[in-house]
Amino acid sequence: MKVVWLACRVPILCIAALGLAMTSCASPRSAKKPSAPELTSASALASTLSPGQLDATQGAIVQVTRRVQATLDMRATSDSQAATATAAAQANQLATETAITQATAQAMAAAQASWPPILVDPFADNSLGWPVGRHEDEALAITTMLSGGKYLWTVVDAKHSNSYWNLVPANGRTFSDFYAKVKVEFIRGEQDGHYAYGLVFRHNNDDYGFFGLRNDGRFTVLAVFDTGIYQNIVLRSSAIRSGQANQIGVRAIGSDFVFEINDQPVWRLSEDFPPGEIGLGVEVMVKEAEAQAAFTDFEVDAPK
């Protein structure tokens, strides 16, 4: 288990100040200072204008006002059009990404259709050698147990935020290409999304990927290298069924990965993970978070 500390890089904003040089020109001492012109009031000025001149002046003011308003209207329209264009571009990008994810998932599913199950565990017993009992270090403490066909994980003491724990079966093996799936059900805990339970894949020393569910309708995808989080995807998905067990799956061929919730592809990832073990894990985002989840129906399919 490793603790990940996330550092936030704050961009530095550089502001250049422009210096204004002011020059004053002094008149010769012999020059006589001109007298200031007398100001004429608006009413006095208006009284000196003919009706035709006054109408022309007022018409010019109206024209200028209209031009200013037209400019403001054009700017508002331009801003609205820019916002609409940005929203449309984002929607198109999301639609394109969704189509690519679905196409990739279909291609992977077709290629993996003939792969046999290599690891199957309904958690009726502990034939795969899953760790049970209390697991603790300076950042996190959890307990695990098998009961009634469920592998129960309970976070009992989260001493640091952004900590995690991964467990793999003793009788597992190393995988490169695979299709792994398991069902996750939240038993207790606040509906705040401060923890995620799910699958750990390509686990090799301090490198691994993680795909898990939060109890607030979101999922998490992590790419971790040498204990550092290089990708952290957190998104909401309508594929998650609230208040019941959800099946999550990871399909992997080479450096391509597709993530599924209840057989629906929700995300894809390209990452150069080395071959590694497949297991289960929990990520805790805040201190003092306590929660329990149950894993059922663990399976890994892979080529012989």
C-alpha cells in the first residue's frame, strides 16, 4: 500500500507595467501668460443656436447613441455566439469520444470472445488465497473478510487523504491481455463519494491501473507509476445503478484499455503498463472516512 500526495502546481501570472513619460514645456519668462477662455453654459449655447442648428445637434446625439448601442448589441451577440460554439464543440467532442469508446469496446469484445476464464471466484471459499484480517500502515487501516459469498472490505481508519490499498490473490498470476470483472456493492458509508472500490490491474510493484466506483454516481480511473498518479479521471455515469450491486469490467489488449459498467463502455485509456497482477483496491480521498463495500463474482478471462 502506498500513500499518494497530490501536489498542485499554481501557474505564475506575469504582469508587465508600461511606464508613461510625461514632458512639460515651459514658456519663456518674457512670454505673457494667455488668459483662460470664458466657458459658455449649455443653456447659453443653446440660446445662440437656431432651431435648425439645435435639431441637427440633437439628431447627431441620437445617432451616436444608436451607434454605441449597436456596438454593444454586436458584442453581446458575438459573446453569445462564441459560448454557443464552444458548447457545440464540446458536445461534438464528447459524441466523438463516446463513439470511439464504443467502437473500441466492440472490437475488443469480439477479439476476447473466445478467451477462457482463468480466474473465477464467487467468494464461496478462499481458494484463491485473498488476504483477510486487518491491514494497516501509517496512512490507512482496513479489514477484509469472506462471508456469505461476499468479500467484505471495511475502511476503519483513514489517517491521511489520498491514500489507497491494493490486494491481489496469492494464487493469482501475471496478465498482459485480459478481461476482468467484478461486482461492487456499497454496504454502508456516507453518500459523499470520498472513497472508491474497484479493480486493480497490471499491478507491478508500484505501477498499476485502477477502475472503481464511488457511492455518489461517479467512477474513477487511475494510472499510477512509481506511486505517482499520472492520470486521475472522475466522471459521472448514468450506467451506475444506485443502491444495488454494479458490475465493473476492464478490457485490455496491449496498451489499450476499455472500462465498462454493467456491460456499458464508459471510458477508454491508452497507457504503457507492464504486465502485472489483477486484484481489488480501495482509494480514500479524505481523512476519517469510514465505509464498507462487498465484492462478488470476480472473474478474469485471458488467452491461453
